Amino acid sequence: MTEGGGSENAWGTDWNQSEDLTALSEEELKDCLERVVDEEQAVSYRRRVLHSKIDLIRAELVRRGGVALSPEELARVLMGSDTEGAGR
């Protein structure tokens, strides 16, 4: 996120201010591609970790005979934003 709250793209600018890819050199394009691929791999890894946690939590709930949470509820718990269900 930028200081103004927008998301930065691979070129360090807000997505609302798209860069003209045709204006970049071949080397700049390769650098951009490498950064975006690295970012995608990091996001993919994080997703796999979260799915593993979800599976472990569900398995433990089943083992205890409890009711499994919905994927949305589990996501809120795992991401630390379970404010809605705090009073349950």
C-alpha cells in the first residue's frame, strides 16, 4: 500500500496510474516480471500455509466432535479479525 492507501504495482506506482509497458526497456520488463513472479510465489506460499492451518483446525474440531467453522469464519479467525464472533 502507498501512503495514500492505494496499491502499488510492480513498477512502484499506484495501480490507478498504469505504466505504459511499451515505454519500458527489455531489461526493465524482465525486472518487472521477476518482481511480479516473486510476489506471486510469496502469495501462493501464504495461501498454502493458510489452507494447511484450515485443514488442521477442521481436523481438530472433527476429532473433538465439535462443529466445524465455515471457510469464511476460519479465515477471519486465522487472519486475526474475528471481532464479529468475539461475544459468542
